[in-house]
Amino acid sequence: MLSNELKSKINKLWDKFWSRGITNPITAIEQISYLLFMRRIDDADALEKAKAIFAEQQYKSIFEGNEDCRWSYFSQLDPDTMLDLVSKKAFPFIKNLNDPSQPYTRHMENAIFIINNSALLDEAVKAIDEIFEDIKVQQDAGQQFQDTQGDVYEYLINEIGSSGKNGQFRTPRHLIQFMCELIDPDWTDKICDPACGTGGFLVGAYQHILTKYTSPEEITKDENGLKRFKKYGGDKISKQEVWDNLNEKTFYGFDVDQTMVRIGLMNLMLHGIKIPQIENTDTLSKKYDQIYKDGEYSVIMANPPFTGRIDKGGMSDNLKIDGTQSELLFLVRISKMLRSGGRAAVIIPEGVLFGSSKNQKKTREILLKDNQLEAVISLPAGAFKPYTGVKTAILLFTKAEEDSQTWHTEKVWFYELKNDGYSLDDNRKKLAENPLPIAVDAFKNRAIDTPIERTNHFYVPISEIQDNDLDLSYNRYKKFEYEEQTYEPPKKILEALFQLESEIQKDMQELKNLIG
């Protein structure tokens, strides 16, 4: 976890960009990303060199022939000289770090370094140096339980969501962790987010996998009661094959916004994923159908855009519903993207679960026929405050077969999460209780520990769901307990009201006399 002091310094860094006229949150984060990346690769190169010397091995620095592109070099220059060097040489250098065929290099091709104020660059560089010094203190003190440098970046990205601009509302980290615990991705999986934004779900999946392969003594519980590694994640991974897979073949994402793709790529790389596969592609488009195949992924995690309409002109013809509602189209696309046996965890607005339109019913039919719908977890209404009050739910399903003519879902497990560990108002203050681990345990033990009474969590057979027009809302099947209320006879209630009115009139008269 980041200390309050470290958070304060990050906020000051953000303020420097704001005060210098770079007020668009996405633009500011993109530029800060470039600087953080420059600092990170310098540190990483120095560490690899030290390891090679210790092992008495040869090492070729990525900066060979470009020593002046090191952060440690240009950060010591005067502001004007530093700006000239960074904009003309250091930034072009980082744009071409990876092989030209890799997503990072391709998407960085048109990236622009827009910081043209030497004072701003100097202030930003000094601020980042201070932040990294604080990170080292936390590391030395053993206070971190995950990649603190990645945490810094994630905290900065939060400004995109908190700004309320561009419709970019991040899924809270604790909900991502919660969904990772439910779906349990592994290094053998091919994991995708079809609307990945800054890559939060992919980072969460990576950290979950590392936690699975971490020694017990390095495991702790975070503030939400969920497992995390302290400092050294993945220490039980000894095979290079596993690391190669995690770095190159495990994490895939798509987003329609070029800038968000760059931010997402850097987010994953700053968390330790060397060659993430994120592409600037609309997964609901005909272009996606032309380039990519269905049935490619074994795990999909997503909180796709909803309450929006898609332009039919470029929309895929293979999505099996005739509407333009983004939340429905993404669910259908996700189902098609999954391979047989692949599993998904998706956040959707609750209206999808009970809506009566033809396309809503068709989408639910796909979930129940082409897939085994494992669970519907109802989230509290304030889970995404202060950005939106839309009530949502998490769907967990496993792919069976495409275009199935039979119902592969036999029964669905329903669960109500009354709170997510935080207050449900705009302030979202941390509560003392940790309901997420309880929900995780309930899901894992659902086959052997589900009560008959439908009060908090329960199974509903497919026959009953069919009888209710494929309604998948929690409240449709929950048993509500009613307490009998007794009231005074109407005559007595009326007498009390007259008495109250008389007293009010008396008080009003006294007040009038006082005023004169």
C-alpha cells in the first residue's frame, strides 16, 4: 500500500501538470507515463547489470550507444538542456525499445512528447525522483506487498476516473481482486479484456497469478481481507517457460482509444509484464471479425462500457442480436471469444438481467444455452460511486458450445453482496467488516454449503428461470421475510393527528406574539 506521504507527492505531481495548462487527465497521465517509464527502464537496466556482474556474466545494456538517454544522466542537466535532450533523443529512444512487430512499438509510433516547458519538465523529474526515493524506503522497510512502482502508476491513473471526464470510470481494485479470486486465472490461461482501458483487470490477473505461486511466508492479507504477496511475488516459479508465458503469451486486451492503449501497455509493463498484447481495436466491429478468430481465450475479465449505443455502420454482423446496446453486444462478443471450457467474469448493469426486450432475452438465452451460467452476484448500488449510481452485478459463466440448441445451464447460483467493504455514499469510506472473503468462500463452497432457504445465497434450477421469462435478477428468487406490523385503530390515529395540529398552531401563535 502507498503511504499517505507518497500519495501526497503523487498528487503534487499531478497538480504541476494541471497548473501548467495540461488539464486533460488522459493527456497528463500519458505524459507522466513516459517519464515514469524512462525512470523505470534505467533502474531496471542498472539492476540487470548488477546481477550480471555478481554472476560474473556478460551484460549488454539497452542504453549501449545511448548513455545520454538514461534518466540518471539527463535528470542532472539544467532544465533547458534536459528538455532538448529528452524531446529530441530520449523520448524517441523509448518509443523503439521493443521489436517493431510488438504492440508497444507499433502503438508508440505516433506518440508525441508535448511537454515544451523546461520548468515543468524539471519539476516533474524532481518530483518523480522523490517518489522513487520514497518507494525505496518502503521496499527497504518491507512495507510493500506488491509492486509499489506499479501502485504509483495505478494511483495516477485513478485521476482519469476521479476527473469524471471522457466516461473513464475505473473498476475499483478491490472488485478486480474479488473477481480474480472467483475466476482464479493461471499462467496457462490466455487472458483477455475486450474493453481494457488502462489494463486494470489484466494487472489484477497477473498479480493474482504471482500470489498463487508465492511462498506462504510472503503472503499477507490486504485491507479487504484478500490474499496478496508482500514483497517478492512468484518466488515459487522456477521454470523460465512460465515467466516467458506470463511476459508474452498470457495477457491480451483491446480498446478503441489509442491513448488508452498506450497507457494500458505502459501500465502492464510497469507492473512487470514485458511484452503485453494490447491492440487498438473495437471488439464489436467488423474489423475485429476480419483480423481475429472466435474461441481464442480461456479467461475473460471485463467491465465493458454500458448504457451506450453502437453505430450500426461498422458493427460486426456476427453478434447474433439485432440491437445496438453496448452492454448486450459485449456479453455476446465475450461468449464468442471464449474457447470451450473457457470462463468469464463480467460486470453488467442489472437491467440486463430482467429487461423484457427481445435483445435482452436473447442475450440471456445465449448465456444460458451456449454457456453454463455459474453465478449471478448482485453488487450494492453504491459500488461505483461517486462516478455512477447504476446498480450492477457480476456474471460468472463457462463456455460450453457455440450456437447451442440445448440448455447447458442446469442451475444458477445467486448471491447478494450487501456492501463491498466500503460505504455506499460518494465518500466510499473503508468499513470495518470485510465481506469479500466471505463471498469468495461461499462461491467456492456453493456445491456443498448452500442453504435451502433463499435468503442470501441459493441455487435456482433452469426450469424455474425458464418459467420466469429467463429473469436472472437476484430479487426475483430471493425469499423476503415480512414482519407483521400492528397499528392503532384509525380513530385513535386521527385523534393523535388533531392533537398534534393543535400543538403546532399553539406554538405558531406564541412565535407570532414574540415577533410582534
